[in-house]
Amino acid sequence: MNIFKLIEDIKQVDAEALDRLEFASRRSFMSSLGTKLMAAATPVALASVFNKAFAFTPGAIEVLKFALTLEYLEDEFYKAGNAKAGLIPDMYKPVFAQIGKHESQHVAFLESALGAAAPAKPNFDFTAKGTLPDSLNTFDGFVFLSHAFEDTGVRAYKGQAGNLMAAEDKPLLEYALQIHSVEARHAAVARKILGTIRNRPEIKPWITLNEGSPAAVYAGEDNTVQGGVDINGIAGKSKEAVTEAFDEILTKEAVFAIVTPFLA
Amino acid sequence: MLSDGRRVLNNLFTAMNKKNNFMTNSDLRGGQMLTRVNRRYFLRSAGVATTLGVFVLGACKDHDIVPGIDGATVDLGEGDVGILNYAYALEQLEAAFYTEAVAKPYAGMTDMEMRMLTDIRDHEIIHRDFFQAALTPTGMIIPGLALDFSSVDFSSRASVLGTAKVLEDTGVAAYNGAGKLITTPDYLVLAGKIVSVEARHAAAIRDLLMPNTTSFAGDDIVDAQVNGMMFGLDRATPPKQILPAVQPFFKTTLTANASVFQ
């Protein structure tokens, strides 16, 4: 665990936490009695939670690394977008600031969990080698990539849940689910904004059939087989509604195929 | 527990093969009526599915005014089946709420709001009927539950959307908190497939109430803490805390006495 790196991360994430950290640090320097207080009140305690996690299964560690790589991608994307003058109209700034805040928090969380095992942050190319030249140039391009990243993130986390079912990994499973549903909240609002600015009401907060672009992000979302059985037609509802009601997983391989063009 | 799980999946397959016969006419409290009908049906006979459609329609007339067991106590049961019953109970609540909200639109409901609430209604009905189909053949399905929406003013936008917000946020926290209790991998994935749709609903409803603010994933709800700090985590709330919170919406008393819930 690199505590200095962790503190840097926390600084970017949570000013209030930084205050607590500084308070606790002062206490610990001023008084030997402060040590226990600091452990209870600062990110060190988080690290200690995950130090037990050296009992996590190797498979779970791989899930964390995979998740962190995706969170790096999202975090860097929103940092760049939120920092670029004139890219995001004022009315939408609170939305993307909130999404960006969460992605930074997810990065800090996963880095803390992995400690020295955390993978290096890759360099990213948000034009995907020139195929999406407007990702950081126009609001449409930015929202388009935002919704694609968020929908990918939802499917990616969902695809890994089954790898976190060992008894010692159960705490990680719960944290992963807690991130997963936040990514889904992000996806819903990014999709709503995309539908609004493109005047395309058929782009809803939920995914209809396998409609959407890039196609690889939505491949298989038209699945109607749940629990091993085709439920198309259930309750007399349309196939559109049935596919909207269930989000689908993506395998790690499918996610890497989507993400790889964004690695510089 | 695993053998329970496999049995449920097998039973699901059997039940779903009959879907054309019993999965119709379920928008208006159909889940509850069908539950009763299906339980009787499966107890009586496993065959002659073609007659079930007629049977259901007849039963709907008979039981039109009986939405569920009033004042009774229902225990969710043990193991993965208990968790699925828990999800089924929450989906019954959501499906019935949106069915009512769409049937009696509040004053000034925009076309966009109507489309959105109708979509969500359909998703919740699909979830409810999916769980019903999965659970019915086990013989351990909970019955249709009597609901209480007396706290909701369906003529008021604020009341309807405010209730929707609470129900969706609660659903997200409930599924997140139930995940680690599930032992059958296929069920965990199924819960994952549903919870992200509930989170999409929650974000959409919140954005209707406070458009283009941080509310869709607000600091008031994405507020789970790890050692006193927030890390962009939604809530994960155990069933023992969810059940008392949602009990006011049920006339049926729900209990979760089995070890899986302890």
C-alpha cells in the first residue's frame, strides 16, 4: 500500500475526507494516543479492510484489476471533458461533474483495494485512433462516448459478479454491485441526454433490443432467454419491453475488444 | 441449497414452456390472481395446459375484488427460493404501483412522462411474472400480496414520482444487499440483470423530478460509506432492513424468518 499515492487520490476525490485525514494526522503527530483515532477515521482503515483481502481469491483480484482499468478509462475521459472549456453546455455540467466525481471515487476505491497490485494507468486516446474524432470536440461526441462507456461498464461489472461468489470474496461482490448500479444510473442519464440533444426519443434510459452504437456495446442486449428459458411474450408484453427489462452481461474479452481502440 | 436452485431452474423451464397458456391478461393484478390459479393448477395437474387460459379468465372474474391475502402473514421461505420470493414481493409492489399510476394519470402528466411510466410499468410486470413463473412450480412461491397505496395520491405528480423514487431506490438497495445471499450463480446474474434496470428507472425518475441536476445519482442516495468515507457506491441494504421499510405498502405482513435472512 502506497499511502502517499492513496492520499493523493483521496485529495482529488473528497475534500471532506482530506480534512478528516489532516485532522487525524495532526492528532497522530501531536499525540501518541492519536494513532488509533487515525486508523478509525482515515483511508488507512480502508486499506486495512482490504489487507484482509489478501485472502481474496486470485480470481477476485483479477476482477479488481479489470474493473480498475475500466474506471481509469472513464475517469480520464470525464476529467478531460469536464475540464475542456465550452465542451459541455452549462445546463448539463452538474450531471457530468457528478459522473466524473463517482468515477474518480471508484478509481480511488479500487486502487486502495489492490494496493501494490494495482495496474498502471494506461494512456488513452478518446478518438479511438481517429474513428471518433469529436469525443472531446463536440458535446454530441462527448455524450455519445459517455453513454457507450457507461453502458459498457454496466455490462462489464455484471459479467464479473459470478467470479466473486467465493465466501472470502463476498464483501467484494457487494462493493462491485454497489458500483454496478451507480454505473447504470450514469448510463440512464447519459442516454437521456443523448436522446434529447439528438431529438431521438427512441434512445431511452434503458436499452431496447440491441439498438445503439457502437454495435459491439449493445451486442446481445436483444436476448430474451432468462434462466435458460425464452421469455419473449411474457405477460403479453412486446419483445422491446422484455429486452429493456433485463440488461445483459459482457464477457471480459468482449469488453477488452470494445476498450482496446481507446488505448493510446 | 444448490439442489433447490437446480430444481427451480428445471421447474422454470417446465413452467415457461406453458407460458402461452398462463402469461396473458396479467396487467391488472393478474399476477396475484394467476398465482392463486397457478398454485391450484399445479397442485391439481401437470398437464392439459391448453385449458388453463380459459381457467384464468374465469378465475379473474371470480376473484376480481380479492387482490391478495388481507391481514395475513407470509414468510418468504428459505435459501435461494426465499431470496427469489423476496424479489418477487418487491416486484409485485412496483408492478401494482405503476399499473395504478398509468391507469389514473396525475393532472398534467406529459406525453414523455406517460411513455416513461408505461415503460417502467411494463418492465416491472415482466420482472414480476418472470419470478412468478420461476417460483410457481416449486410449491414454495409466496401468494399474491395485498397492497396498500393509501399513502399515495395518484392525482399528484409529486406524490406519484416521489413514491416511484423511493420504490426504485429501495429496489436498487434491496437487490444490491441480497446479492451476497444468493448461492446459485445463475440467480446472481439474473439479479444483476434486473438491478441495473431498476437503477436506470431510479435515475430516470429522479431526473424527471430534478432535471439535469446531480439528483439522478445524488449524494443523498449514492452515499454508502466505507469506514466513514464515500466512494461512489450505491446502497446495499439487507432484507431485514428493507422489509420494515416497505411493509407500509403491504396489507399482508411479510416475514423473513429463515436462516438465509439472518
